[in-house]
Amino acid sequence: MATTTFVDKVTTILASWANDINNHVYNSTPVSPATTVHPASVIANTPAGTITSVTQQAANNEIDTLKAPKASPTFTGVVTAPSFVGPLTGNATTATTATTATTATTATTATNLSGGTVNATTATIGSGTAITKYLSQTYVIDFPNILGGGGNYTSSQTLTGAAVGDQCLISASTGFNYTLNPRVVITGANTIDITVVNFNSTDVNPNSASFIVTIIKH
């Protein structure tokens, strides 16, 4: 049979062990592992695609030179954008809806364009005939005295891009004698004749005037 003294000693020893175990499990401070920093310049990179660098840092530098800047980026090839809202600048193969087109350098198909300037291969207004080119030139001509009763005088001029069969229109500036009849006809490649006819009964010597000739190609 165990004595009281023995039991007290055993109890003390067990309490000490329990205290040690408690301190070890719950109160110990974890030791942080050693950390080694590897810069990108020493981390290997496997070249792929257009990237030829063999380190991560050099590869990142290559990528930086390939990407377009946020401000005023320049694109190559064909940029396809099905819908534009706001100013449109640059090349667009298809602009389904361009509410405001400031400049569309190439807009092959544009079903809804309003405002701004569009330089396209063809342009259709409403359901009308497509327009492929619009030419306009101003000529200052001082015609001589023109006989009455159907007399006329013709001035040949150059209008680059004009071709026989194109639709052409003419108008005269303020100050031109509107009792006279100005006419324009395309006589050959890049060549037009501006004629003034006098259907009055008396001769007329017209003032110098500006004549605006417009050619529309379909």
C-alpha cells in the first residue's frame, strides 16, 4: 500500500510533467524559416513565340517593348470593331454603329454614321445610289464680251480625277451676271469645259467670277 508521502511526490511529478507538456504545445514560439529572395534577373525563362530572352527580367523587358501604349497607341493590320460610340479615329473594317465618326480612314461597311467626316471606299445616303468619290474645284475666270442671241465662250480647265460620264455641276459666285447661262461638260480625262452662253438680245461683257465645279462619281 502506497504511503501518503509517496502519493504526494507522484502527484507533484505528474503536475510538473503536465506543465511542461502544456508549455511545449501551447506556449512555444514557432521559428520562422529562412527566406531567400531570387531576383527576376536570375530566374530562368524558356524562350517561346517572339520572346527570346532566357531570364524572367529580360523577358519582361521584351514584353514591355511589344505592347502598345495607353495614350495614342498605333496599331498594324486590320482592327475589327463592330460597334463604336463616341469619336472614331483610325482604321475600322466594319463600323455597325458609329454615333459620331470624327475620322474613319477606312470604313468598308458603315450602316449608321452621323456627324464628323468619313473617308470610305463608298458612301450611301439613305437608300440612294452609292457615291464612290466627290470632287470639287473653284476656277476664277474673266470671260470676254459675249454676243447676244446665243453667243457663247468656252474656257478649258483641268480637274484631276474627272472622267467622261461623271455627273458634274457648276455654280457661280455673287457678282456674276445671271442673265448668262454657265455650263460645264467633261471633255476627257482630267479635262472640263466651262461655257457661258448669252441668250440676251444684246451683247454682255461679264465680270470676273468664281465658278465652282462639282463632280460626283458613282
